[in-house]
Amino acid sequence: MASSSDASSSAGSNPEQPGSDIASEGTAGTGSSNVSAFVEGAGKDTGRRGRVRLRRAAVMAVPATLVAATLAVLTAQGALGVQFAISGMPFTVTATELKGTGFEQFGALDHMIEGSPNEGDTGGQVLVITSAIKTATLTNLCQSVDLGGINLLIKAGNAGTPVSATDLTTDSTEVAGDATFDDIEIGNDASTLSAAGVKGPEGVFSQQARTVRIAKLRQTNYATTAGVFKLPGLKLSFSSTGC
């Protein structure tokens, strides 16, 4: 049996604290409520911030979308020629035959970015012959660019279906082949051309024709654009030799 002193000691060391359980429960309940309120509030803030970001992104995207759409329409209408900074790396294009309807040709200047490593002694500008064709087909197309010891080679239109293009423009430093033109005009002011829908610079010598055919085509180009460019049988590869 425990002595009275032991009993008193036990009672003193473990005093009853009425209401302590209630206080603990109340504190725990308050903590849970605060956490729930915080999470709920954070969720609402995150949702609001997300909606604001989406609205801002949408507003910022509208001008870019409109600009892109406008450029696409202008290019399709032939109002723009090559309007980008060229790399300054020439590429070769060959074809067994090119046929086109709505042909124009005039001189122009292509520009590289400022300080381009490819500008050499050109000052970042290349004098080019711009050829514009409203609709064109190319049989046995080959395109190659020298990357320094290796060539990037593209071939297409060699399995019975030629490559086709609409609103095609090429900026070249050399064009060779056996050419035939129908209804040709030579000596036009480039700003008055109409056969392909592309206007050249004012006061620049040019020529245009209703149709063009070039057999054994070979070009040295710095830029090409097209509204639509279809390449059946496309094959892209690296090669030790170019076209």
C-alpha cells in the first residue's frame, strides 16, 4: 500500500487542470480554421493571378498575331519580296527544268545583320538579281549549302511529280541555263512590274514575261521565299559534294 505522503506527492505532481482539454481543442480548431482560410485565400489569389496573366498574354499576343497575319497576306499578294536579314551564306539550286507563269526580274540589295561573320568585304550587303514567278514547277530540284567541309543537301521532285511553288522569289548572284520567254518586256521600271505581282525599286532596270522556261537551271542564291512550296519526294541529307 502507498503511504499518505506518497499519495500526496502523486496528487501534487499530477494536478487536475479543468478546462485544459477544452483549451487544447479550441486551439487546435483555431489552427485548422486558419490553415483552411490561408489555403483557400491562396487558391483564390493564385486563380486571380492566373487569370490576370492569361489576359495579359492574350492582349500581348493580339498585335503579334495581327502582324504575322498581315505579313502572310502581303507576301501572298506579292507586296513583299525578301524582307529578312540574309545569313550571307550562298546556296546552289539546280533543276532539270523550270517552268513558270508570270515572270519578273530586277536588281536589288540584300542585307545581313550588323557585324555578320559572313560579311567579309561586302559591308553586309549583296547585290542580287531578284526573280519573281507567280506559279512555277521545278523538275529534279537540288539545293545545297556548303557548311564548311560538308554540304547540306535537299532533293525533291525527281519521281515524276515536280516541285511546285506559288509567289516564288529568289535572290541570286548567278542564274544560268537555256531560257525561253513568251511575251517578254525588257527595260521596264521595276516599280511598274505586274506579271508576278511584285514591285521592284523605282528607277531600277527590269524585265517581265508572261511565261518562262529554263532548261538545265543553275542558280547561286542568297534567299528564297514562296507563298506555297510543295516538295514531293523530299530528301534531306549531308554530303561531301553539293549540287
